[in-house]
Amino acid sequence: MGALSRADRVELLRAMLLMRAIEARALTLYRQGRVPGSFYDGFGQEAVSVGAAFAMGPRDRLCPLHRDLGAHLVRGVEPARILAQYMGRASGVTGGRDGNVHFGDPASGVMGMVSMLPDMMCVATGMAMAFKLRREQRVALTWFGDGATSRGDFHEAMNWAGVQRLPVVFVLENNQFAYSTPLAKQFVVDPVERARVYGFPGVTVDGNDVEAVFDAVRVARERALAGKGPTLVEAVTMRMHGHAAHDDMRYVPPELLAEWAQRDPIERQERRVAQLGVEVAELRAEVEAEVEAATAEALAAPMPDATDAAHGVFAEEEAEPLGDGRAPWSGFAAEPAEASA
Amino acid sequence: MPAMTYLEAISDALREEMRTDERVLVMGEDVGAFGGAFKVTDGFVEEFGEERVIDTPLAEAAIVGTAVGAAVVGMRPVCEMQFADFVACGFDQLINVAGKTHYRFGLAVPIVVRLPSGGGFSGGPFHSQNPEAWFMHAPGIKVLAPSTPEDAKGLLTAAIRDPNPVVFLEHKHLYRRVKGEVPEGTYETPMTARVAREGTDLTVIAYGAMVHAALEATDDLDAGVEVLDLRSLVPLDTEAILASVAKTSKVLIVDEANETCAAGAQVAALIAEHAFEQLDGPIRRVASPDVPIPFSPPLEQAVLPSVDRIRDACRDLLDY
């Protein structure tokens, strides 16, 4: 089991194209003054969130990072709601309460991130703890960056997940820089090697190859479902834009960027898909049209009602836990556990 | 009604909720086989098993963070910080993840974090703190601090059933020193203030262990002193506070916590803003000065609000 169908491979490309098109449009909107604050994108890293999210089932739960828009798209969050989110509109996923990719649509089985990194590693570990306790065939997945491996929450989550052998997949999105800080100032030993000392495997994949990311995470998920515990998947990639829209990243050597530009994850998947006889230009045009329509819809959406700013701090009702999300991989159709779940 | 200690009442609430709701689980350092540093969960692992009474690694950020994760997929975790002071290590998960999630995208985080708090037994600077004000200042977190066994059981039950993050301060000094009748079965105590003793000449506002100090300090005063037990700091029972001040026109606020920006400072601000014209004297406060709680008994007793300090402050106000 585990093969990607032709439709899956096209879907992987489509999700990456959609992520890039949305973020390119959002950058334009930012420069037009329509996106308040700053804007954070995942340009060049699309394969990491799309490939990993694609390997997760509908009842699995995800905690993406700020460069992982692709995960939200795979789970079915509509582009118009995402663009409205960036512009602080009422119809955005958080209704203007938070910005950029700081969201999670509970209905999609995704918990939104916080800026303190990698806090969500602990949260995903707790989700996995509940799945194991209830003997459910489910997995939690979270992404985090190279910089986040320096913080204590990385250690606490890795150790805890190892001790309790939890069904959790940790995806280390190694994009070479934490804001301006290069890897050499972050750690001496590659964090993927640390997995072993917490008692579980660490694997490194080409983070610019969406099918390789998918495959590594699929294997990690199957390992988790088999009760064998966590896996750390290091996806090596490159942040092709600044930390945020205000950052000109003069600290990145131009030759490094030029080198990584040759390894663009979207172009790579386009070549694959073209070999399958798919008309890539048509797919691009479809995605562009979708983003165009979504932008118009988001621009037409009202700003939030200012009198609502103090509402909703506390939940009034019995807690409604995260719902199931979309899981488009064709392989799930053949999985009895998923079908009956 | 059976008589129980404050500690037994807390155990009872936890046990009852674990029996009736399989989503409830207990997690923390040494809570399982050892039964908790104070034995609140003594016997739990035998009744509920290691999967629901989880001995965790020594990792407060992960205790709170994993509780959040378990909560958003349908569990009702009750975390124990071994001492309230240690919650500082889990502060970020509580403030930034648990407290802000519902406001940001409408996802409820039903967790309880139990904090054995307070001084009076030479615990020193790391085992004596009253950190409630940290959480009052952070939106999205309820803060409860019962003073009696009956309220400890009812408020912990309410906390576990509440769809929000709740910080539950249980005063270590009360664990075995306070005993009282506790209703059998399960019940919820409302997150409102309680008049511990009625009076018309002066209101003393307190919570936790200081309710008992206030009652003792004013027991033999030749005046009608009302003692208002806040029980809940978030939500804060503004109505009960203002009603009592309207009745007595004089108010003393007692915190065991360090004075600056303590819960009592918020209560004082509230009264100054909304009841200024009803006051017949200055709002007075008794609290711990802004120092770490020292270890040696004479030093610790010099810092913590004593019955004598409270009584003196009451006399001053009554004479005003």
C-alpha cells in the first residue's frame, strides 16, 4: 500500500500551486496596504506542508506552522476565507482576531499555531496521548522549524512522545534560517540525529520533493498506527523569501538562493505530472482563476464589527472538539480502518 | 453529610468526576503510583489505571501543552503542578495556547490546572507562592481559590465541567487543617463570592487561606464585621463586592500574595471606581510585601499577613 495515483500526483501539484498563488496574491495585497501587520509566506517550502498533510487521514489531527498554508488547503479550507483572514476581514477563519497563517479551522481537524515555537509539538503530543488512551487508530502531526529545536518545548515533547510511545509525527521544516539566524548558530548536531536518543527514528528527506515528503510521512504514520511510536521527519528545504514581507533578507547569500531556485518544488512536480500527460498550463490557469475569484470574494467581505472585540474570550457551551478534515489521498479509500471510522 | 478535610474534598471531587466521565484524566509529576506529593490522588491509579492517572516526565510545559492537545480532541485533563510555583515553567502553554485559543478560532480548551499554593510551613521561595494574579491578567483563563472543603469539592467539579482553561488554587495550609461537612454525590459550586460571616460595620474581602485568617482576626472584635470569601477571582463577583461595601461602607482587602497587582489590587480598583461615594474610609489592604517568601519561620511570619496585622487594620478602619 502507499502508491500515489495519477490523480493524487496532480492533486499534490494543485495544492502547491494554490498555496503559492494565494501567497503571491497576499503579498500584492500587503503591498497595496490591504494586509495589516506583516505577511509571512512559505514560498519554496510548499512541498513540506502539502506532502505531509496529504499523508494524513480525515480523523488524524494537524498542528501546522506559519509556512504551512498547504496543510490547510489539503484539509479543505477555502481560499476566500484564507485571503479574508490575511486582510483581517469578518469572514476570515479567525474573524479578524488573529492574522496571517495563525489560524486553524476546527472543522478541518487542524489546531491553529501560536507564535511561541515549537509550542504545538506539546499540543500534538497530547492529541496523540488521547488517541492512544482511547485505542483509536489516529495520528497527530505537527511541523516546526530549525530554530524551534533550540527551545525546551522541543525536548519536552520529543522526550514525552518517546517515553509514552505515542502516535505522533514530528516534521522538522529545516529551511536554513530562523529569521536571520543560520543553522550554524542554532545547533552543532543536526536535530534529526537527536530522535534516536529519545528512542525513535529520525529520517531526512528532500523537502523540495513533495512525493518524497509524502512518502516519509506516510511511513511514519503507518509506524505510529502500528503502535511503534513517533518519528521525526526532517524535510530539508529553503525559505525563499524573507522571514516576513518586511524582511529583505540581505543576510542570505545570493548564490545560495540561486542554487535553491533550481530546485523549486513546484517545477519539479510539474515535470512529473507533465510526463503523465497532464496539461500543466491548464491546471495553473484553473488555480489562478480560483484565486482571482477568492480574492474578489475576500475583498468584498466586511471588516469585523468593532463592538465584537471583547466577545468570545470564554467558551459558554460544552466543548466541541476538533472535527474531521478532508483527506484527499486515494489510498485512504482502500484503508478499512479509515472507511469504518 | 460526612466531614472531610479540604484535601479529602478535592480528592472526592476528582474521583467522582473520573467515575462519571471517562474523558476526565489526571496527569502530573508523581500523581500515579505515589498518589501525588500531597496525596490528593492517593489510590487513583488502583481505581482508574495508569492510562487515566498519568505519571508524567518532569516537564511542566509539556504537562500543560499535552493537556491542551488532549482537550481539543475530546478529553478533560486535570493537571497537577506539584507546587504552584512550578507553573512558571508551563506559563507559556497556559497563557498563549490554552488562554487564547477560544478567542482566536472558537475552539474550547477544557483543562484544569491544579496549583497547590501558599506559604506558612517553611517551603521557601519556590514552594510557597500565590501566583493567581498572573492568570487574572491573562485573558481566557478562569481562576478559582476555594477556602472550605465544601467549596473545594464543588468548585473543582465546576472547573472540570467548565469548557475553559481553569486554574484551581488549593491552599496547602488548608489541606489537612480545615475540615468541614461536604455534601455527598456531585454538585457544582457557583463561581461567585460567598458571605462567610455577615456584618454591617466593616467588610473584609479575602480568598483561600486568608478567609480563615480574616474570620479569626475579627471573631472577637466589638463590631459587626462581614467577611466576603471571593472563591472565584476570574470571574470576579463584582456584584457581591459592591453590595457588601454598600452595606458596611468600610473595606479591608487581604491577599496572601505579594501586594503589587495582586487580586486585592483589582478589587480595590473596582471599589474605588464604582463605590467611592459609599465609602466612609480609605480602602485598606493587607498583603505580603513584594519579596520572595523566605524560608526561616521568623522571616516567613514577618512576610505573610498575620491574624494580628489583619485585626490591627480592622481596628484602624473601624475607628476611622
